[in-house]
Amino acid sequence: MFVRMKRDIQPLCDRHFSRMQPAAIKLDFGTADDYWIEVYACPESDCGRLYNITHGYFNFRDRMIERDTKKLVGCKNDSLPMFIEAVSDGRAQWRCGQDRCNHTISD
């Protein structure tokens, strides 16, 4: 399956519910090649949360994804990690970030 993140998403941080900002991070696989991925980053100064359509929500340190910090809510249509689009009455509205999928859930 080809994974392509929607360009117009505005995810909220899963910890602060602040609107995340587009960014890019460089992953370290121990090779000479640079590998950059598009992410959304929490703007709060004390938060290192990121969101990406293949990894969900996570923390990033020393150019590596901290696997034990991942939070994944999978889409029923494509199993990709969804993002928090809005919060209302203490409930998060999750939406799939995959291009051409509009699946949502509330928790």
C-alpha cells in the first residue's frame, strides 16, 4: 500500500491538544545516507511530541524514534495511525491522515 499523508491536516498534540506545526526530522539508520521524514511537532517548549502518518504520535531523541513513547490509534480502513483533529467535552476526535480516507472516531 502506498502511504501518502494529506497536506491539509492540522493535528493536535496528544498531550497538550496544541495545534502541531509542520516540520521534518532526520532519522539515523547508521548509514551515510540522510533519511528525512515529514512530521508535525508540538509547539510547547517542554514537549517533544511528533506525529507522522506511519509512526503515529512519538518522541524523538538522538535522531531515533523512541519506540516506547508511540501512541497509535489505527484507522479501520487502512490500519494507519490517526491524528487528533479536535477535542470536545474531553473527548478526542481522531481522523485518518491518509490521502483519500475520511474515517473518524471519538474516544
